[in-house]
Amino acid sequence: MAYLCTEYGVHHTLPFYAGGLGVLAGDHAKAASDLGVPMVAIGLLYRLGYFHQEVDPEGAQQHLYRPVEVARRALRRVLDRTGHPWWYRWNCPGGWWT
């Protein structure tokens, strides 16, 4: 089974979710794991994660992006049978996306 979602809330050190739907997707992935359901979760990796909001001394909202140290997280790149990174390319309105 493949679970497709743009975001997964699996742990606070992986800030790739904005709220409820990402947390729900993470819960589905955890439940599948707990039940032994063969599933792969496919999503997007935001190298800057989601932005953090702060209010500056003048009361203006500020958006801060904190880089996610991907190499220090429990993530691994998907490789094809030859050991090369696996990429999927699809046609979207306006052009090809990789």
C-alpha cells in the first residue's frame, strides 16, 4: 500500500507538517507499522521545514525558517535497484516537475 500525503507529523524533530492533516497522516503511518501492514509513505521533504512565527518588539509577525539538518535525522534516501537515488517525474500544468 502507498500512502501519499504532502506532510507527515511523525516527530517534532521532523518539522514537515503544519497541523491536523499532517498529524493524521503520521498517525496512519504509525498504525500501519504497529499492525504490520506493508505500507510506504510518500511525501515531500521541506529542507527548511515549515516556518516558525514570532512577534517582534513592535508587534509585527515574523516568519523564521530554521534549516533542518537532514543528515542528522532518521531519514534515508530511496535508492533504485542499482543503488542510485530514486526519482519520480510527473507532468503538472505548467511543466515537468522532478
